[in-house]
Amino acid sequence: FGASYKTTTYLFVDGSNFRKYFTESTTKWFGQEVEFDFQKIKDFFQAEKAFYYDCIDDVKNDNETQNECDLRAQLQEEKLNKIREVEGCHVHLGSISGKNKKKRQKEVDVMLAVQMMEHAFRGNMQKAVLLSGDKDFRPLVESLVRLGLFVEVVGDTKHISQDLIHSADSHQRLTFLNYYKW
């Protein structure tokens, strides 16, 4: 009677995908790499909880010393710790496989998909926001929609899969203005 219904929204971020296009867009305008404010991203989507999936690149490249590799990994860990400090945010890490230009993330996309499904099955959220433009997530999004969840996909305006957009209930295309505000 007169009670308002609050939609519980969870945000799931494909960190590698987001970082790549955030950095590509902002570096072009600022001339250097800038950091994003994860609190602003979480607030933008009005997410009660946010989950960030990524890897720490701790595999030494042929052209670097062990100290350089360790420093690079430490800087990545510090950035992830800033995300962990945001209330309601959780960071989940996969691993790196390969060397040099053949490095690939392992376990990350599957971990995101499994945990998104777990939250859906438990009824923890009514709306899921997937921050990734990766077409690989289309079967996940289609399944969540069939389960009755409202799913929004969000990705870089130049790099979001049309198939992923069409599988979701709604979508947003990120532009430099979004990145600038974050």
C-alpha cells in the first residue's frame, strides 16, 4: 500500500574490455593515461553492488627486468585496491597465460558469467548491467533474459557487438563524455 518498489541492480564489469576502451578514448584527449573513479561508475548505474573482473599481468616480458615486471604488477594491484575500497564493490581475478604479445587472460569471462548466473538464480538482483561490448557474452545475456532478469549491456560506442545489444533488454553506448565524467 503506497510502498515503492526498488529495483536491485548489480553491475558486472569486464575489466580488460572496459580499461582498453577507456584508456584508448581518454589518452587521445588528455595525451596520457588517466585513472577512472569506480565510485562514479557504480553510482552512474545506481548499482547496489558491483563486480569487477580482471587479471594482474605478473608475467615478465622478454624486454623487461624482473623489477620492472614486479613494479607493473604492483601498480595494477594498487588500482584494483582502489576499486575494492568502494563500498559494495568486489574484485575477482583470473590469470595470465602466454608471453609478450601472446599474453591472454584466462578464467575471467567464465568467472563473470558463472557469478552473474549465480546471482540471478538466487534472486539477488532484478537488473543486471554488463559493462562489456564482447560478443562472447551473448549466450549469457540471452539466458539471463529468458530467466526473467532485466539485462542492460553497456559498451564503447565503437566497440560494442550488435549481437550483444540485440540480446539484451536495453543498451548504452559509452562515449568520451562518459569516460570524462568517470
